[in-house]
Amino acid sequence: MLAAITGCAALTALTLAYGTWAAIPYGAVPAAASATLLLWTVACWPRSRVRLARPLALAGGLSLLTTTFSAPPSAPWGSVWRLAEMVVLLMLLAVVARWAPRRQAVTAGVVAGAAVATWTLPLIPAPSVLPLAGAAAFWALPVLGAAVVGGYPRLVEHRRRRLVIETRRSQQLELARDLHDFVAHDISGIVAQAQAARFVAASDPGQALPALERIERAGLNALASMDRTVRMLHEANGNGITRPDAPEPPVALTPQEPPAPQEAPTPKGPPPEVTPRPEPLPGVDQLPALIERFTAVGATEARLAMPPATPGTLSRETSSTAYRMVVEALTNVRRHAPGAARVEVTLTPAVRNPATHPAPALEIEIQVVNDAGAAPATALRTRRARDGHGGRGLNALRERVQATGGTLSYGPYEGGWRVLALFPQTRTLPQETT
């Protein structure tokens, strides 16, 4: 509305100044329209920047009509109005290329660009194809410059937003994997212990008490894993995540081991603000404790064979991924083979053919094998299968293993199931440990 009122006022002023419509100088009308549009853009900023495309297309169309149907001036200085109009159109074109919606910006850019590129064509005496093409190409360069001035910041902003979306997506996947790998393992242990306690409570209530204690420890471990995940999420929304180098995992406190109170010295000044450090992800050095907890929770016996120097041969990311792989395999044993008698977890150097690979292999083989389960499916397993749960952990784990440079395979093995992975090492195991 403001632009229309201002434009009408400008046309009325031109008519009154020159007496008649025919006496108005060549190009004064589209120049006045462009100047009015520029004033409206400045007065209504920043709302006008996203609504400028259609008015610019109208201004460009008016300029094209002037170029096509108006008689060129006879005086040398008669095209000054049009030159000023082109400067204004280029400024508006840069604004549209930066802020307007994409489709509207393309339409307005084509119309305004054509108006700028062709405005000198009626001014060429004795026109022919070559001079006309040269003049259009020359004035197309400012159009391209205005599009670059406005379009490049737009492209940078688009790439930044896309990077933010991809980063958030990767963080969401990372958090989902953490919840699946660690929390699901502890929750499945709680379910197994609850089922065992239900069966023995009627015949021997005393045996239910140790099961309840193990349920409590598993619940505390699950809460510790969720706390680490939530802390990572908060730090991702704040200053960013700084991945720790220490391999120690969070340790859940048990009722039997209350924390010993310690008296801290009273500071003289105000206490400094300390940013909580995220809990480190566990690695292969925590496998013995994992195997011990798994055996204590259920009826399946798990055994670990690992050279003592293995943790020092793996990078932090590889060690964490290897730990996740064992957790996923043991969780699947508990879910899908609850009647399995034993689970063998072995970490050994990869075996190569000396004839084709004389150098020692910088790879370690991790294998988790369980025998066939004899117990029938529980109601929980049947409901999860019916609802479509499961089947995502191993596929996601394969992607994670491949990201570290390793390989993962799984399938039936000697009547049971095997998960086999090869991980790269930073150095080989000492000879006495292999």
C-alpha cells in the first residue's frame, strides 16, 4: 500500500512538473517506479526483503515495456533516467537474490536481469546482430555480479543450515546407539533377573533376595548410562562435546558400598564454576567386568579369552566399538537364546597366510559364540517380535565397525550363533601374549 501511494504520488509529480504525459522524459516513469520500490524496501526493512520479488518483477516488466515501445531520446543525455533506473534495479536484484523465496527470486531475477541487459539496445544507431549481442552481453555482467553478491551469502547460509541438520542427525543417531548398546543391555538383565526371581520366590524366597540385589545394580548401571547420554545431549546443545581419552566407564554405586564422606577444605573465595566432564565410553579393558556381570545375572555362563596387552593395541574409538560389539552380542544371547549354556568371547590376533602376508597382521579378531538356546520364547520376546522390535542393532553395529576400518559378520555357527569382527590395531601384541 505504501509503495502504491508513493508511486502514484511520483507519477503525479512528474505530470505536474512537465505539464503533459507526453512531455515526461524518456525512462522517467520506470525510474520513478524503481526508486519508489527502493524507498519502500528501506522503509519496511526487514519485512520487505522477503516480499520484494514480485514488485521487482513488475518493475522489471515496466522497464522492458519502456525499452520495447518507447521512442529513444534524441539528446545525448536523454538516457540518464534509465541509467539511474538500472543502478536501482541491480541493487534490488542483489537483495532479492539474498532474501526472497527461491522460486520468486528466480522469476524476478530473470525479468529484472533481462531489463538491465537490454536497456541500451534502442540507443544503438543502425543496429545489427553483433553490436546488439555485444551490448546485451556487456550489461549482463552487472546482472551476474548482483546475483553473486546476493546469492553467495545465501548459499553459505544454506550450507551452514544443512551442516547443522546433518550434525544434529548424527548426534541423534549416536545417542540412539548409546541407548541401544548400553541401556538395553542392562534392561534385558533386569528382565532376566525378574523372571528368575518370580520362579524361585514361591519355592525358595531366600534365593529371590540376591536376584533383587542384582536387579538394583543393573538398574543403577542403566541410570548411569542414561545420565551419560543426557549429559552428552546437553553439552551438544551448549559448548560442544569433548570426547574423553580415559577408558574408565561410569561406576554405579551399590547399597553395599556407600560412598565414603570426604571433608573438603573450605575455600576462601567463591567456588569456581566447573564444567562437568562427560563420562568416558568403556573399552575392551572393561570386558572382564562385563562378562562377570553377564554370568551373575542369568543362567548362561560367559567366558572371556583375551591377552592382557590387548587394550593397549587399539585406538580409543576402536576399543569402544569393540566393547559395543560384545555388549550387543551378549544382549542378543539374553533376548533370543535365554537357554544357552555358555557364551565364548575370544580376542585373538588375526591369522594370515605367511606365504601371502609375511608381515604380522595389524588386526585383532573378536568372536562371540553361543550354543543353541533350549528355553521357549517368553511373552516379552513374543510381543517384541510381533511389534517389529529388534533387528536394527547388528546392522547399525556393522556400520560402526566399518567406520573404524573393520568388518563384521554374523550368522548360525555349529547349531548356535556367532558374531565375528576384525578390528585394526595401532600395534601388534607382544610375542609372549600371542
